[in-house]
Amino acid sequence: MVPSTIEKLLPYFSSNIQIYNVYGPAEASMAATVYRVQPKDFNAKFIPIGRALPNYSCHILDKDLSPVPVGFVGELFIGGPAVFGGYRGGGDDDNDRLKSLNNTTLVNIPAFQYQSNRNRHNKFYRTGDLCRFNDDGEIVFVGRVDHQVKLRGQRLELGEIEACIRTANPEIEVRNCIVVKCVDELTHQEYLTAYVEPAYGTLAENYNTIKASLMKACMQRLPVHMVPSSWLLLESLPLNANNKIDRKQLPLVPLKTNKIRRKCIRQVSIDCNGYVEDVLSEIFSNALNVDVDSGQHHMSFIELGGSSLNAITMVNLIRERLYAEMQIDLLFKNPTILALANVLQPEVIKLFTSCDNDSKFENDTIANLIEQL
């Protein structure tokens, strides 16, 4: 369930209606978690899928089947007596494909056993869904494992980028969108392409304006490495027989850095240090569990009450949000927000300048809008 869906339906609901977001795969009997939607969720990027229902056990784990910290993304595993026993035919000796599928999806995790009515189990269903816990302990769905990509050393959740595009501008209705990782045939450089389907009848006259607005919102709300390099707006995205987006039929958009991107580079070069400083301030605050204001940016994380354990958390967050090659010794050499921002600024700018060329963009509308950044 996404906020835009609720906004469209609200006019048809009574004032005292209660909306619930229920989640669950068929392998876990359709419903495993539930969340009562709140008014504050209408403007959120994601609506939580909530907490586990009675007799269910839900855990968000990393690739080593260890729990991830609050706010970090991992794969959701569901346990309980309602979890299925395997795909039919998976027990046959001559059906290797289903047998392998059962072994992959049903995972034995002794550390998280759960009690059924009859005996003790520890088989969990691997959902393939990427989730995280929010600060309230609610589970938030962010995407699929098979839609997670690695770009320039950073692991990206394409679903998070798509959600940002869908909610970028309340005045622009995005009916559908998808973000994919592409590879340039000439340079072999990897980049992200966003395919967007706006509302009916709005594309022909407002192509450049819509594109500019979506790009601007992504640059304001996402880390720089998550902003797609190429954009294509279509009247409708290609669908397969199951009425889902057919990725194989999406047209390839060549990588080109045009006038708009060069203006972004210049703007980022000017504003980047402030941007990096703001992100580092958030990271320091989260890792140290304190509110770090601008007057404390000259203080080291040790002076702010941190320790070497906090430093490890800070390095991981910096790798995730700013600089994939961040090392802990760089933090110890530059322990303040101001010093670290000065060191990381050139690395962040490289994300924008690495693909720059002299291709020309025919409409100044987008360039003018980007200058407002």
C-alpha cells in the first residue's frame, strides 16, 4: 500500500473509517503482519506493514542470517505454524528444481525458534522482501532482493528510488515507474535509468517540466549516488501477460550528460560541502544518539560522547549514504563534522563529474529549474 493510493480513496470513505495495511506471502497463509494506517502516513514515503500477527515470528536478517540494526535494510524471514511445508513435488527425488527451491526458501534458524501448538519448529520462510524496522518497531517494506543492485560500490534499493519518484511532487501524478541498472555499450559504465509513466494526457505538453520536477525532487531527497543518470517518460510502460512491468521490453536510454547535468555539477560543487555537512550531522546524531547542532560541528565525536564502537556505526552509515570507500582511520584523522566534510566533499562531487560530456540539451526549462537547487 502506498500513500498516493490512500489519498485517491479518501474522498470516498467516511470520516471514521479505519484503514489497515496487511502483508503476507501465500507461503505464510497470506497474512503475517498488520498495520493500522495513521494520518501521518499519508505524506510518508512508505507505509509500514506493521508487526507480526499472533503465532507469527518476523525477523529482518542480513546475508549471514544475523539481525540488522534498527533502520538498516535486510531480508524478511517469517516463521510460525502457518508457514507452508514446501512446494508440492519438492520431496520427489527426480524433481531437483523444486527440491532446491524448498531448500532455499525454507531456512533453518535455530537462534529464532518459535512455539507451535504441537511441537517446536525453526523453519523460516525466506520472503525475498527487503525491509527495515522504523523507530517505532514497525516493519517497513522497501523492495525486493532481486531488485537490489550494486553501483559504484554502493548497494541500492531500487524500490526506495521508485517510491521517491512516485511521491516527488503532489502536483504531478505518477501512475507507474521503474528504475533499472544499465550498462553503457561504449564505456561499459554502469548507471541508473528511470522509466516514468505520468498521468494520462499530461506528457505531450509538459515532458520537460515533469522530468525537471522529478529530477529536482530526487536530488533533494536522495543521496547523490541514488539519483538516476538517465530518464525516459512514456505514455505507458510495457506490461507482460501478468499485467506487470516487462523489463525486457524497456527501451535502452543511452548514457549522456547534458546541459542540465553540467549545471547540477556546478551547483553541487558550490553547495556540496553544506550538503555533506548536513548528512554527516545526521549520521553523528544517529550514531551517538544525541542532537548535534551546527554549533557543535567543530567538536570531535569523542567530545560529543562517542566511542570506538560508535565510530564503527558512523563509518557504516557514511559508506551507505555518502562514500562507499570510507575507512575508519579517515574518521579518526578527521573526527569533527567540519573536517570530515572537507575531506569527503571532493569524493561526492566525483559522483556527478565522472560521466560529464559536452552533449547539448535543447530546452532551458530544466536547466533553469535545477539552478534553484
